[in-house]
Amino acid sequence: MTGYPAPLARVIEQLSRLPGIGEKTAGRLAFFLLKEGKESVLALAGSMERLKREMGLCPQCFGLSEIPAGTEEVAPCRVCRDPGRDNHTICVVEEPSDLMAVERSGEYKGLYHVLHGAIFPLNGVGPDALKIKELMARVRAHPPVEIIVATNATRAGDATALYLAKMVKPLDIRITRIARGLPMGGEIEYTDAGTLGEALDGRREL
């Protein structure tokens, strides 16, 4: 980047790749890190490296889970290995951050499935790019009583919900969509716990 010494420019360039971080904000963050003590900067770098080394996707729900020390395999996540969860319901969300948002609401005690995106043909994202085949294999092997579709209130989220309904209905499994309380265009990740709880309570049949 023009005008910056090479080591600083490299940090600004990498920070600029983060969502919501432009070059100016990245520059402020880089200068902040430069002023920080060496120990705190190295601790930040170390925690980021460990994030990639010690975290992976749960083999059952595809949410985030830890890789136990001494192994390369991801362990089932906290929710999937909890015997107290209601295995009669599966809440389908777009991203791991959405799963965490639903958990924070405290209104849901069932299991999850993370799609890792939503159907968006204009961006080249079709059903095969998501964890839909894995969901269908899962519900065929262990049919739940209900699947709650908690995709975002966007066109892509709605398209994904309708596609899932088409796939699930022949299996005679109840499928619902969260509704009341979640505004059009709203994203699960940024919805407050109370509103999200209302949306879960007010879900409707798909």
C-alpha cells in the first residue's frame, strides 16, 4: 500500500480483508497494534493461529466444535453430545453464528443443522453448495418430529426455506419457518434474544 512501510502495509492489507473493515479502519487497527506491547500482539497472533488449528465443523450438525489435543478429528459439538437436548426437533440455520444466536435466546432446546449459506442462484450458490444433502441423510436415518427452518428473512433465506420444504414434505416430517418478530431483511446473527424467541414461538407451517 502506497505510503506505508512494507511491514505495516502487509498488516493493513490483511486486516482490510475482514468483513466491514475498510482501509482506513484497518490502518487505525494496525497503528493500535504497533503501539501495543509485544506480548499482547503475540498473544493475539497466537490465539488466531490456534483458532484455525483447534476449531472445525461438528461432524453431525456442521456447527463449530473443537479438535481435541493430540488428534486431527473434530469432536461432536457441545449441543450434539448433550443427552439432555430434545432430539425430536432440528433447527436449520445458515451459519454457525446463527446457531449461537438461537442458543443465546434460551428458547430452543433441540438439535441444529448448519447449512453454511443460503440458496442464491445469482451468486452461483445452489443447493449442492450447502449442507442440504447431509441434512436429508440425517433426517432419513433418524427422522425428527419437526424441522424448524431458521434461515434469514431475506430472499435467499426464503428461497432456501421453500426448497427445504419441498425436500422434506414427502418424508412426512413437520417443517416450520420462524416468523413473528423477525423483520424482513433481518439477519438471525444480529437479532436480539427476545425477538428471536418470539420468532421461534410464532413459527408457521411451510
